[in-house]
Amino acid sequence: MDKQPLHKFYEKNRLERIKALEQAKAISAEDAALLEKGLVLPDETADHMIENQIAKYELPYGTALNFLIDGKEYVVPMAIEEPSVVAAASSAAKIINKAGGFRTTVSSRMMIGQVALMDVPDPIRAKTVIMAHAEDILQTANEAKPSIVKRGGGARKLEVRLIPADEKAGTPAFFVVHLHIDTREAMGANIIDTMAEAIKPHLEEWTGGRALMGILSNYATECLATAECRIPVPLLEKNGMTGEEVRDRIIEAAQFAYADPYRAATHNKGIMNGVDAVVIATGNDWRAIEAGAHAYAARSGKYRSLSTWSKAENGDLLGSLTLPLPVGTVGGQISIHPAAGFSKRLLGYQNAKELESIIVSAGLGQNFSAIKALVTDGIQKGHMALHAKSLAISAGASGSEIDRVAEKLKQSGTIDLATAKKILKEIRG
């Protein structure tokens, strides 16, 4: 990829950005023409995606630059409505790029299907019986979905969890069987649900219990992705603050998020700004990713920060983020939504593991940018500068008026809708 055409990308207008991406060989001429027209979801497709469809709700679709992940350069698509997210991701990626980029590891892509049983008369004996019949149960699950087995996937492992009754909470005991399933390139919800449903009768027979449900779990602890970065302190200097000062303040901010769930919630929301934007752009289920991520944040019994920041022996800043990321590259809206198809071509990923690496890196980069802003300039400086444009539009500005109103709004020191309307009135004379 030729980076030169992407220089000062943020200063270009929409059509110029599309041309720059084409010149940089990040997209093809065909995709450039597609972007000029817009990534429009056809009415007929939309009508088949949900019930009672009456319109299409659009989000801005942007690109974050400078991402170097495991030695490969990426232009990362982001679909999100919040100002400053794309700019923050690009800024963080630029610094981390200079430091060698993100390094990632991805665990085996195993999804989890659950069958919950109740009223099991002898749970200990039932567990022994189930594990003795593990191969039979796995075979039954695989026979329910032979297509995934033909593609090299399928049910691989069985686990039994005994959840005791909790008199204080008023909950009964549950006998839970987990199927660990390799869904290959799919997120695999339908595959998992079908397999879980298929084994219910057998589990009832062997345990003497009553099957309550068979369903996938979005807490995909067997599908973890980790991104790490190492940033030398000279790259952290900002506004008269030394790199050491910025590094130490970032570490202290991370410690605050680890210790306090009130801060952790906002800290993790910042991470998910980056994660969700890429997940949405690639046509994946962002609600599933959100649910799994927040469950993972509470795995210790207390809700904590998802990322860690620490000091290396030589003084470098070390960042790390691990997330459950049960995403897919096929199936669902990935195959039918024009924007999801374009994102796949833009990223050029080869498989779901590579997509996981991209998404978790976007989350760590977003987190770095947010914390760095918080402990130096404060979060509002950059955010409100971009928010000014939104207020200008809300005030009724159009065309060249938007930038003029936004600039005067920033200079006024009072960034609100009333001031934007006043400025627009003055500009129009």
C-alpha cells in the first residue's frame, strides 16, 4: 500500500478520500465507484433482514489509518455515530505504528453451546454418566449439522458444570452441559443452537433431569483474542509533559479503572467504541461482542478494566487487551450487506482469526488514545472540536457554512446549540 496519497487524509473531502484510497491501492476502481454512489442497502434485502421493515437507519462509515498489525498495514473501516472515535483510533495507530505496531495472538476458535437441565436427581452420578457417553453426545451433535463437519469443523469437546442452588438469590440448582464447537469461518449461532437442541433428549435420558433450553453462549471464553503494544517514552511526549510523565499517568489511569467499577465501565466503553465500530462495519453482531466483553470484564467476580497498561524494564509503556471475539467472515448479513462486503475487501483479511486480530487492535488503540487524552489535555478538547460540526448542522448550517460555524463556535468558548444558531445567523447577515 502506498501511504503518500493518504497524507492529511482528514483534510480531504469525501470524494477526495475515496480517490486517495484508490491511489494508495487500498481499494479497487470498482470499489471506489461503489463508494461514490454509497454503500446502499437495497430495500428488498432490508425487508428480508428484519420484520416490519419500513426504512433504513444509516451510520457514518469512516476509515481509520496507520494500523500496523502483526507486520501488515490495514485501513480499518468503522461505522459509528460518535465524533472523535475514528480520529482517535488513527492517532493512536500512528504512534503505535512508529513503535512497531500491534502484536496479536488468537486462541482456538471454539464457540460454546449450552444445555441447561433441572431436577437432576443425582448430579454427581449424572456427570459421570454424561462424560462416559461424551463421544456419543458429540456424534449426535455433529450428525445434526453435517455441513460444518464436512468443512472441517464440528463439536469437539464436552464439559459439565454443576451450578448449586442459591437460597439467598432464590435460584434452583442447574446441571449445565457445554458443547465446544469449531464453527470454522462462521460466528455459528445457528450451528450451535441446532447442535444444542439435538442433544437435549439424550441428556434428559442419561441424567433423569428436565432440559430447560439449548442455546449458544455469547460468553465465548474459548475464542479469545489478545493485542499488545510497546511504546517507547519519547513517543508519548505531549504539550510540555515528558514521555515518562505521560506514561506514568496512563498507568495510574489504568489502575484506577481496575480498582473502581464506576471508572471501569467508562474505560471499557472507550475500548468498545473501537471494537463495535469495526464489528458493525464488518457485518458482525456487536450486541453479542458487547455482552461477552462485559462478562469477561467481570470474570473475577468484580467488574474491572479489560485492558492493562504497565512499565517495561527499560521504561517503555506496555499495553495489552484480551477479549472474547466470536466473529465470523461468512453467514448472516456479512454475505448480503453491501457495506459488510466492502469492509471485507478493504481489510483483505484471510480468515476469522485475522479479523479478530484487527478488531482487538482497534480496541487497544482506541483505549490508548482515550486515556492519553484524559491524562494530558482532557477528553473534551478533541471531542468538542468535532462536536462543533454536529452542532453547526443541528443549527441549520449547510455546505461551507458548517466549517465556518464550527470554527467560530470553537473560538467562542461556548460550544452549544444556542451559540451555533447565533453564529449562523450572524454569518448569513
